[in-house]
Amino acid sequence: MNNPITLVDVSGKPAREQAFWPTVVLRRAQIEAEIERLASIDRPADGRRASSVNHPMNSGPIPAFAPGIDVQIVVLKPGEESTPVVRNSSGVEMCIRGSGVVTIGSKEFRIEKFDVWNTPSMRPQVVRNDGNDLLVRLSYSNAPLLERLEVHFVDNAPDLVASTGTVAAAADQHRARDAAKPIPIGAEGAQLLGYEWLVDIETVDSKALHWPWKEVSPHLQTVYNMELGYTGRHLYVLYNPATERRIGTSPSFFATIAKLPAGKVDRPHRHTSAAINYIMWGHGRSSVNGQKAEWEEGDLHFSAPGWSIHNHASREQGCTVLTVQDHPLHIANESLLWQETLKSPILKLGTDFGIQTNLSEIQE
Ligand SMILES: [Fe+2]
């Protein structure tokens, strides 16, 4: 690297205007054609027949559908199995066709259409198609962010990886940090801490969790039956307790499944988290930054570029939608701004008192 360091004068410079990626819809027909193409190619060495959905505004370094989220369409033919891979990215997956078996670390579970699971980082994952149809899944991860930071760890020989990603039974073990006593500075909580606190942080048990569609879907009737006057969203978060107050499915993303009744129109709002919707059933329309989009079953919609004003509406039958949004990432960064209506204040969720819906009134 021969380029010299430069000093860039930013004195008095205005803040950079943000370049919102426009809303785009990858149509069901395109997804199905790509699935067939992936099924027709020679089996790759790692067993992963996969295409990454690339937004037209993405400038890399890897394909991505939102600036911090990649979505891959991953296909396994009957009898095929992917080879184990370990990555420090984490994510969420949904099976959209076929059935099979997922092994993550020591955990194994069967999956079928519309099952969702999270993939913790640094755990080898293997997916096996033991059915008669293609096994197709949508795989969402935070790899684009890690690639931008040039720290995406990917190991295709995970036997060599020492980390188990599991919480050690350390509760009653001696910890070096116990000897590094905190030193208060001032009266408001500032402290000095020794190095031991940096390298022995509190742990959470980060498990692969599984939300089978047959268990989730009956609950969606509850939100589907809620009246149109409900000011919240007709959805459930697929909550992973390892994400604690960040209310995620993976450390970076939440996945929600919404079931909107017919004729539901959300109020225009915005949030710094970016959202990608997969339409599982039904159809509807959106307005995003003034741009209109129509979508229907099987489409994949980049539905909310961060901080873009948007709203979504179901049509005459309602709709069921998987949304993946990088909301927990922003809570961890104290950057989750949220404006629930265009007349509402801009809240910083996680420190400001949050938004109150009319749930208790409509349940009376
Ligand atoms: Fe939204």
C-alpha cells in the first residue's frame, strides 16, 4: 500500500446527505427461475447451490439486498447435504420449499415450509435434504456489515476452530477480573476497569432456536382477527432470549411474521433499521419514499430502506409476511431512531420511553 495518508479538511462541512436505496421487489417468477437454474448446475464442492440477491444500488464488497443484510436463495436437491462451514456472521433462515434436517453444532431439527430458525455465529451448520422435492431456503445474514469492516471470518474446515460458541460452565469458577476491582470516577457511574473486564465479558447462551410453522401459524389468527383500528402491527416477533432487551431473532436481526387482515393500511412512519419482506401469502402495496410498489405471494421486497418514510397496506384478502429488519443491531449501537407517525417525535428506542399502542383499549 503506497498511498499516503491524507488529511481531509471537514471544517464547517455539512453532514453528508444519505443515499437511500430505493424500494425494489424481486418477483416470485424470478426466484422460481433461479431455484430451477441452481438445481440444474453441477453440485458445487461445498454443496451450497446459492444465489445472493443483489440490490441495484449495492457497491459491495459482497452482494447484499440491504446495506447491512444479505439474502441468499439456497437450494439442495433430494439426497444432498451441504458441507459444514463456520462464520462469525449470524442470521435467520426460512424454508420456503421442501423439507429436510438442519444440524447446528450438537442440535438437530427437522424443517419444512415456512419454518424459521436462527444461525448463531461460530457454529457449524449442515442442512440435509432427505425429502423428494428441492429443499429451498432464504438465508439472511449480517455478512455485508462484517465484510465492510473486513472482519468476516469464514472457515470451511471447522474442525480446526477451537471456539464452541457455547457458554462455559463458569459460574463458580475463579475469574481473573474478580481481582481487578472497579475504580469509581466521579459520582455518576464512570469507572476505571482493568483489562480483565475487556476479555472476560458476561456471556449469554446463544442457541439455535427453531420456530416450526405448524406451531407458529395458529397464533397468527390472533393478530389477523384484531380490528383495523389497532394502532400497532398485526405480528409476532420470533424472539430469541439471547438477544435480551434488543428483542431479536439473531443478534443483528429480528424476524417477525405478520398476518394482516384485509384492508389494513399502516400509517406512514420511518426507522433507521432496514426491512426486507417475504410475502408468504396474500398481496398488498407499499409506498416507500414516495415510490409505489405492489407485491404478492412469493415476492421478496426490500420494503423499508433505513430512515425512509413508508407504509404498507394489505388488499382484499390480507397477507402473511416475514420481515427481517436490522433493529437489534441498531439498539446495540444506540442508533435506532423511530418515528411512528410523521407528526410524532423522533424517538431513540432503547433509551427514550417507547411508543404506546391502543392494545389495552381494543382488548376491553
Ligand atoms: Fe416500518
